[in-house]
Amino acid sequence: MNKPFIFIVTLFFSANLLAASNNVQRVNNDIIGIDGQYAARTMSPSERRKAFREKLEKRTEAMLRKKIEQVRVQHELELMKKIQQTFTDNMNAMDQAFNEDDDSTSNL
């Protein structure tokens, strides 16, 4: 009873190891030739996706920085216009007050 059980378990594990070894990807180790020429390794699909994702992230980040800068400049222009309008209004009010003061002293 014990020997057939051990045999079946051993057979089961060896079948699993054989199936797993067939699914393992082979590593491509290109050997550098004497003249220094070698074939460049092609990128795996996961490496291509990673490179594409990094490129896309950099492009998105650059676009986002550009958009933020545009919004910042637009807000600064609006603020400058508001400050300029307030300054102009204050100067006009001061001129009007000065002119009214001149008119009241000239009547005396």
C-alpha cells in the first residue's frame, strides 16, 4: 500500500515539473563575437509596454505642465487688469477730490 502511493505521488510531481519546464521561457543570451558585433536583444512585450507607458507619462506630464503654466499666466493677466483698474479708479477719485478741493478754495 505504501509503495504504490509513493510511486503515484512521485509520478504526479514529476509530471508537474515536466509541464512547468515546458512553460518556462528560454533566455536569449547572445554571445558577443570576436569582432565586437552582436545581435541586439529584442524587447519583450512587457518591456515594450513599460517603455511605452514611461513615454506616455512623460508626454502627459509635459502637457500638464504646459496647461498649468497657461492657466497661471491667464490668472496673472486677469489679476493685473483688476489691479490696474483699481489703481486707475483710485487715481481718478484722487483727481476728482483734488479738483473739488481747488474749486472750493477758488470760491473763497
